[in-house]
Amino acid sequence: MQKRILSVALLVALSGGAVQAQKKAPKQPAYTPAKERLQAFEKRQQLDQNSLVRNVAFRNVGPTVQSGRITDLDVNPKDPTNFYAAYASGGLWRTNNNGISFEPIFDNEAVMTIGDIAVDWNNNQTIWIGTGESNSSRSSYSGVGVYKSTDGGKTWQHMGLDDTHHIGRIVLHPTDPNTVWVAAVGHLYSPNKDRGIYKTTDGGKTWKKTLYIDDNTGAIDLVIDPKNPNNVYAAMWHRERRAWDFVEGGKTSGIHKSTDGGNTWTRVTTEGSGFPTSDGVGRIGLDIHPGNPNIIYAFLDNQELRQVEKKEPKAGELQKEQFKGMTTEAFLALNDKDLNSFLDNNRFPSRYTAKTVKADVKSGKIKPAALAEYLVDPLAVTTEASVKGAELYRSDDAGKTWKKTHEKPIDDMYSSYGYYFGVVRVAPYNPDKVYLLGVPLLTSDDGGKTFRNIEGDNVHSDHQALWVSPDKPGYVINGNDGGLNITYDDGKTWAIANTPSVGQFYAVAVDMEKPYNIYGGLQDNGTWYGPSNYQFSSAWTQNGRYPYQRLGGGDGMMVQVDFRDNNTVYLGSQYGNYARVDKRTGQRVSVKPTHELGETPLRFNWESPIHLSRHNQDILYFGSNKFHRSMKKGEEMQTLSGDLTNGGLKGDVGFGTLTSIDESPLKFGLLYTGSDDGAVHVSKDGGYNWENISKKLPQHMWVSTIVASNHSENRVYASLNGYRWDDFTPYLYVSEDNGRKWERLGTNLPAEAINVIKEDPKNANLLYVGTDHGLYISLDRGKTFMQMRNGMPAVSVHDVVVHPRDNDLIVGTHGRSIYIANVEHLQQLTPEIQNQKLHLFAFQPTNYNPRWGQSWGAWGEPAESSLEIPYYTAQAGTAIIRIKTDKGQLLKELKDEHERGLNYVGYNFSVDEANAKAYETAMNGSKKDGEETVKVEAANNKVIYLQPGKYTVEVETADGGKATSEFTLKAPERRSRS
């Protein structure tokens, strides 16, 4: 991604041509006020309490080894085996055994996204959390201020600063637990005043904003002098992000100092200080040396452009600028070898050769200028020069003057992605020992003059957090986009500590194997697949094969699987770089469409949409800003449409792209697309002709999903997402006439941006909606929703899939990996069943195990099993559950305090001792002469178990409801004795 630093006039000069007229950016809509977001949290809790499905349990199915993005670490200085890890969207986790295992302690508040944490290690029951990741990423979720726990994370109190959205740092006073400073970055996608430095002296009851510059400049970092807490340093950052553009720096960025404990401030990075002061000053990370607090390091993302090194082309080497204005005659006179070299060097598709291009120019099909235009997106703001990027500055006089520590550029550290990084750490034991965190992890032993990369095996790139031991040189804990790493020898060897299930999935898919596999693309962690019956265990390290396997790299995106062989997989990474992969052989074939000479370059979304037709799985659909189709498994991709967006906007972020494609399961060729700038289109002829159907929908919103109904050919659902406006309204719509008219759905949903809407394949009334804070279901086709979260925290849900055979709901979260819940009983919750007092669902046959109650060896746990008894009740109350023989003999009686809605009672196939004798008599009463009698007796664990046979479950509720259902306990199959 190139950054916009140059003026338009200078861009024209560099490019050698005119800049196209820019479409006017839409007016900034109102962002969702903090009050409404906190009310949304209350509504979410109500939708959980009143849910008919709150007893439907989720199970987490990983994966864990690839982990997810860390944002902060806080380590006990006296016992480093005890530390906290904060994840960007996966909550707060604690370990007391040096990362061997973790427990989550921040799963049930208004948000799970974390910018920074601070632990009072003098009283380690006190923990502060600043919510809202400070990285300015595509999925950096907004927080709601500050939380505090005084009981080690058992309970949390919301301490205000509600509308800060993103918090860069929390700093605790070293001796006064009531004094705390907060560096608030502020809104990511909208200007606001709630940014800057805040201070409390009463433990968070009240806050005072002591440093504020303007509505686009927030505080990204903060450090204090440990010997004199009156000396406080703050890094201010000017940033403006929109869906199509990102301004990463400005003159208001810089370092400020307070000498009165953060009450008043003075800018110290002024002209003449030695620190840059231009418009290119971007994000700044700070650290102070505790032994000599006059030494301060500042890690700058310098967005100033480097000087362009003008290189004279080699003899015969062609440059794209030469083709602008070139005549046909001059073009045809070019040397074929030189022209072919130009085509190769600029990665033109192989179908273009000097011979074919000259023929097209000669015939008038294209002009020579088309070769230059082929390489340039007119909407993309680019520069000929790269930015300076990462720079380290040091002050030895408490911030009065600064000096860059290195002469050579720190290349391949930030590039144009400095907004994503910004951490520097100085070793407490040596002021010249410095660590820099960016794409690689660098260290310096000479105060920043020279650096070396200390990444190694097991270490992911993109480094976000670092703890350096104060008394053991080389002992470092590192947090990155791939989780946690620990080294004791300064990076020569690393251990990995990735047991939490915190993967950040963008999309999930399934195949039809038995058991089926789950596929998914993750943020910065590629594409993985694994078995749906996965259970977390570290035992895989003994057999050497983790249950999940990696299929692709980069940022994993959408996945499609050919059900005919469960082996052909379509997957990819950012900006449309997709491939068809053969799982068995590993062979991969690129399937990315390209534009033709004479056409404007295609625009691809970060998560470009693909869709495999279920009518004919040789057909792959692909979205750039246009619609593409291949009839040959991704090869020979055809462009069937013009621009299906609203045209995009000029900027330095890819925009004006398709985000969603779907085809009606009921009619081949009935297709829908949605775009990031709010356009929705329909085609009824396989993609040849398109109609815009979004004029009556909210404008300028990101179309997160467009979904054709499984049950009605004319029905289509659309979810729109205002996240990139800081608008968290749940925009959800349905059309019954292919988009001519739209009806608003989900009016009782909380103010949470919607990422996905899916319709159940078996129940037309059952809808699933994933938002930034969880999963909601509707049983009345979207009129009302309830929450579904048993076993799943309030994490962002990016994608959901219902397995068509196994009736499992697979939920891809952006922060806690994948969850599965069986929704067979939800699918049966018709209005007729909901109107009954009581409904008992049917049972599947269960296999009897003669080893129930016994263990393998003296120290093993006895084998056990359980029958889940599912029933629905219209009212909460008490139910009596009786297990009987098929002849009516009572064997077991259970009592259940049930809720309104679905209920599940576990039954362990046991017989009450008082009923055992009668059960034995009943079992033997029907035996014929010579048949072996059954002895009913307790197993080793003193439990009497059912024998194979047919049984009845009877449920009776206090309000008069009564229902029965049979189940079969199947005998083990025996070998034939013939």
C-alpha cells in the first residue's frame, strides 16, 4: 500500500500526465455515540437473557498454533512466569506457568478488543484495561474506554472515557495507585474530541483531559520517569483513515513533555530539536531508561519521501512513460526483444508479446499509451519514491534535543505500514541495548547505530509487544501477529506459547468428508483446514502432526471447496491473489483475473470475493470491481461485467471493489454482488447483464454480505456495515422481488456492525447474523432476534456456515478461532412447536458400551457416556424426566429447572438402585428357554447401567405439558459364528 504524501501538482509532475478528476467523497455521516454503544451492551445482555436458544452449547474447535495478534504484555517483575497477554480482538489472558497454559479473564464486557493493559504489581489484584486496539488496521475494533478490576479479573468496573474508541497506553503511578494516565488515540474513521492525554487522581472515578491538540490528533504512547513521576512524555499522532484513504502523519504529530505530573504540557520536538517536524511525522513509540531517565528513545514512522534515485535506463530498456504520446509508427519501429523485455519486467500476462501487441496497435485496436495505462490505476494515489519509514531517535537530555541513532535507513522494517507498528524497548540493564518492533524484530547493542534481526524458528513476523527482563539479559517475551514467543538467549532460540484459541478468521467453509473438515482464512496467518471433531490437546507434539494443516500463506481470505472430491480448494490472500489447490499433491494454479490492454486496471478488495457454483462446480465466480467467471475451475477467467461499484474514490487504499458474491441455490445464473462503496447488483442471465438494486438502501456503506435464499427464488438478504464510518448501526435488509423493494430487518438488534447474514438451509424462518460482538439468530425471518452465545464469548463473528448434512453451525470469529453448535433442534423450531407447552425431540440410536463404569488400569478414569435429552418449553419452571423400559417399567427419575426455550438434560444411562431388581426381572421376563439371562449389577464405579434395548423418555412440566419419545440402545455388533 503506497501512502499519499505529495501534493496533486507534484504527483502530476512525477507521473508525467494528468490526474483524473476525482469523484467527490461522501459527506462524513454521524458516528454512533458512546451512549448508544453502552446501551447496545445492555440490549445484548437482554437478548441473551430472553433467548430461546441460550442453552444450545458451542464448542471451540481451534486452531491454536497459529494464534492471533497480540497488542500488549504485562509481566510480573518478581515472577515472570506470571504474566498477562492482551489480544487485539481475543480478550485478556493470564498465565501462571510461563505460558504453558492460559485462562481468559475479559470475555463478558461490552467489548473484547484491547489497546493496552497495566497491572499494579504492588497489588497484583488490580488490573487496568484500555479498550480499543491502537493499531489502525482493517479490523481494529473500537473500544468503549477503560475497565478496572480489583480482584484479579473476576469482576470488572467500567471507568469511563467511553468515546475514546482506541487507547494507546495506560501508565500507573509507581507509588500512588489512584493516579493513572491514559493515552487515547481517539476514533479511527471519524474526527472526535475525545482523544489526547487523560489523568485521574481518584482511581478512575473522574478524569481530566490535560493534553488535546485537535480532532484528528490523538495520543499513541506515554512514558513516565520512574525516579520522578512528575516527568511524563507523550507521543501525539495525527491520523485520518477512511475506507479509501489513510493520512498517516502530520505537523501536529510529535512528543510533548510534562514536568508537573501530566497537568500541563510543552512540545519538545520543535524546529531545531533534531526531531522531524514535517507533515510526514507519523506514529511514534517511546521508551525511557529507568537507570538514567534522561535517556529517551523515540521510534518514528517517518512518512517523508526519500529522494528518488534517477537511474539511467540501460541501452534499449523501455520505460512506461515513453509510451505516453508515442506515435503508431514509432511504436511499430521498436525492437521486439526490447518490447518483450518490458512486458516481462512489468509482469504482463503471457498472452501479450511484441508480435501480438504490435498487431493490436497497427490495427488501431489500442494506442501505444495503453501499455502505460495498463500499469496505472487512475484511482490509486502513488508516488515514485518510497517513504523513509522506520527511524530511531535518542535524547540524552530528557527530551530537549534529539539525534537519529543510525546513518543508514532501517529498510524492510515499516515500509508504508508504520501505522501498524510503533514499539521500542530499551533494556533496563543497559541503555544501549535497544529492541525495535516492526515486520522483523531487531535489536541493537550500540544504542541504535547498527541492528540485527533476532527472529528465528517458531517466530511470526509483525511484532507488537515486548517485555525485556530487568535483571536477566537475553530474557525476552515477544507478542506478534502469530501469538507469543519466549527467548532466554536474546533470540538465538525461541519457545512458542500458543495455547489460547485466538485465531482471527475472515471466512470459513466446509467440505463433505466424514467427519467433515473446516477451512478458513486468517488475518496474517494464511489458510488452514482441520477436522470438525477437533478437541484441544497438546498430545499432537508427540505424534508430530497438528490436526489442522496450512494450505496457503499471507492473510488468508475466502475459501471454496469442491464437494465432488473434497480435495479441490480455492483459496487466496489479500487483494485477489487466489489459487486452486490440490490438497493431496499440493499443486496450485493461479486463478486471479486480469484486465486487457486498453482497459483500466482491475481493483481488488483486501478480501476479494469468490464463489463456487453449486449447480456446476467447475464454475468459479470472482469479484474485482467487475464480475468474472471461469467455466474451467478458475482457469480462463472471463470478465462479464463493467464496473459493479459506485466507481470508487481516489486514495491510497484500494476501494471501489466487490466484497460479496452469491448465486441462488434455486436457479443457476441468478447472481448478486455487493461492493465496499454500497452498490448491490443482480444478474438473471449468468452475469452478462446487471441491474443496480441498491438505490433504496442506505448509501456509501460497505456491503458485508449479499445472500440468495435457499427457499424462495426471489428472496435475497443484504447486510451493510458502517464500521468504516464509526457507524455501528445494524443495517439488515431483505427483498422478496430480487431487490426491487427492500424491507428493514433486525430492528431489535443492538448497535453493532453486521459482518454476515446467512439463512438456514432447512428452515426458511431461521436466520444467523454475526456482528462485531457476537452471534444472533431469528426464528421469524428477521423480525426479531435473540442472542446465541452459550460457550462463546462476545467476540466478533466474521462468517457463519451451516453444514448441509450434519446440521452444524460453524462460526468463524475474528479473535477466538472457530466454534461449532449443532442446530438440528433450532431448525425444527417451527411456529407450531413454539406454540406448544412442551415438545420433546426425537433421539438418534446410541451404541451400548460394555465398558461403561470401568477404567483402563488402576489410575484411569472410568468410561462414561451421556444421552442428551432435548426438549422445548413455552414457560420456565420445573420438569420431571422419567426413563422407562418400552413396557413402562420406571428406571430413573430426574428433575430439571428448565428455562423458556430449548433445554438439554444429560442422562448417563444409569438405573436407580431402587429400580434395579424390577429392571432385571423385566429384562428376563421375556426370555425364551435356553436364552442367556441378564444380570443387572453395578459396574466398578458403583453405577448400574442400562442394557441394550428400547426405552422411553417421558417429560412432564408443572404447567401440564407432557411428552414422550423412544430411544434405542444398540447392542455391540458380534462376529458371525457360522
